[in-house]
Amino acid sequence: MGGTLGTRWAKAGHEVAFSSRNPESADMKALATSAGPSARATTVCDAVRGSDVIVIATPWPATKLAITAAGNLTGKLIIDATNPLLPDLSGLDQPEGVSAAEQIATLAPGAKVVKAFNTVGSNLMADPQFGAARSVLFYAGDDSASKQTVHQLADELGFDPVDAGPLPQARVLESFALLWISLAFGGYGRDIGFSFLRR
């Protein structure tokens, strides 16, 4: 997911730093090269130090380690695209009434956390258009300026961005992700999205 989002934003003109536990790996170098001249692969600390917006797109078990490796995240906008899924994808591996996004906010005090990009697959991140319709992209957070930035970034990719409310709404969005997953892997395939109708 991070590779798809970063590549699309890099091609749209944003400066993008890709990072992983092995930023010097051939895969990371190839990703940065394919994303274009405004992208690079680097360490987690370097990526965080030079960025205003951080996207966390790690498997949930690796998320705490990634945040620890990131260093000081005070004042940074963290887009949490994670889903704390059970290994068999049958549910969420979370205590009742707690979201991954709220845990990330606790792990990164002083950061502005917005839950987004967790309710669709990476294929929709590459192309969220369904003819004339756009797949909805819900986001949730407590800082209005940060949410506006996420709205703009989602809109640039072709989504229909919708503010779902404050950060505790991430609990709903993480459960909503299970619906997409269960439908996608339950016979409908991954080329499915949801529409938000307004009257």
C-alpha cells in the first residue's frame, strides 16, 4: 500500500521518501526509481526528519517497532493506513473499544494522527475510478488542518474523500475495512469499492 500511494504522489509532484527496515534493498531502490525523480529510499529516521506527512502502511505487528524507529514525531501528520487484523483475516486483533489509530496516537505523543486509506485495497489506491464514479475514502482525526491535508491527498488520487469524524471513529473504519476484505476475498474479487451518496 505504501509503495502504491507513494508512487502516485511522487508522480503527482510530491517529494516522497520510501522507507523500510532495509532501505538499501534492491526492492526499495527499484521502488524509488520507478516512482520517479521526486522519490528516494532512505532510513526511517531520515524519512521522518525530512517529511511533514508520514504514512504508516506496515503490517500491524510491525507498527510499534516502526514508530519507535521513527524517533521524534511531534508535530508530524501521521496517516494511519494500518488494520490490526487477525492472521486469518476473520476479525480485528484489538481489545474492544480501542482502535489501532488511537494506539498509534498514544505511541507518538504530539503527532497528529488521521486514519485513512485502510478501507480499500492497494489496487484501488492505484485506480479508484469506476467509470464516472469514484470510490469513497473515509478518514477520521481530531486535527482539522491535518484532515484537510488528507482530504486533498486523497482527492489528488481520484478518491471521493469523506470526513468520518474524530479519531475514535477509526474504530468504525477498521471494522469497515473487514467488510471490504470479506467481500473481496469472498467471491467478489478486489476490484470493488463503495460509493457515498448524498442528496
